[in-house]
Amino acid sequence: MSKEYFDDSYALYDSEANGNVIDDIKKIDRGFNTVTRQVVRQDGKIKNKKINVFTSSGTGFKIRDAETGDYTPYLVGSKDEDLFFKVGLSTGELNSPNGSNTLFYVSPRHFMNHLYCEIPPEAIAAWQEKHDARASELNLELEKIANAKGFKIR
């Protein structure tokens, strides 16, 4: 196995198999999936594009960003789900070993950009209202904790 360094990223390659270890890691990731979308290219032709997505596991597990695969400190099934745009992808494309078809995005825009789709402005506005309400609740909770400990939040 050879090791190569590019700028500030570190990648491992298996020179014998001529493959990328990252691909092998994705294969054992219980939430990793690939879906296919038809995308119109700049020349007007339609192309099938493979898109990597990450599902979140069930209630009590950490919410995972569907686009990046990053885990958040927030839990599936909690009120904190309202901080994310939640999508149940019921197309039959997802075959996660974790059994989930639930995707969490930072916002509806992230969802639309990631999966090349559109959603109505009313749905975006409804999500934003729900998101903002939960964010306000969290801010109040933090202020109470800070005040109890003698800190002042500006």
C-alpha cells in the first residue's frame, strides 16, 4: 500500500488492487448509498449521474448530513430534527444496511442542489418557520443555562 500526500488532504491507495481505500470504506458504511438522477448537461443532453447519499439510522442515533455524511450532535426522533430538512426517499433506490431511507439536509436548498430537484416555495417557507422556532427554543435553553452559571449572553 502506498501513501500519497496532496496539499492538506491525505489519501491511501492500494497499489496492488489499483483502487481507492475510501471506496472500500464507503462499502462498509451502514448508511452509505448511491442514487442515480437524470441531469441535463449544458449542451442539452441528459446524463445519468450517480450521487452519494448518507442515511441516518433510527430513533436515538445521531442525525447524519445526507450530503456530506457528517454526524451532528442532534438525535433522530428528538425535537432537534426540526433544525434539518428531513426527506424520506421512498423510491426503492436506497438499500442501506441500517435499513433507513431517511435523509437529513441542512436546508431545502441543500436537498434540491444535491438531488437535482425542486420543491415548492411554500414547503420551503413552512420548513423555515419550523426551523426558526426550534432554533429560538434552543437559544432560550442556552440563555437559561448561561444565566444559571453566571454568564451573560449578548
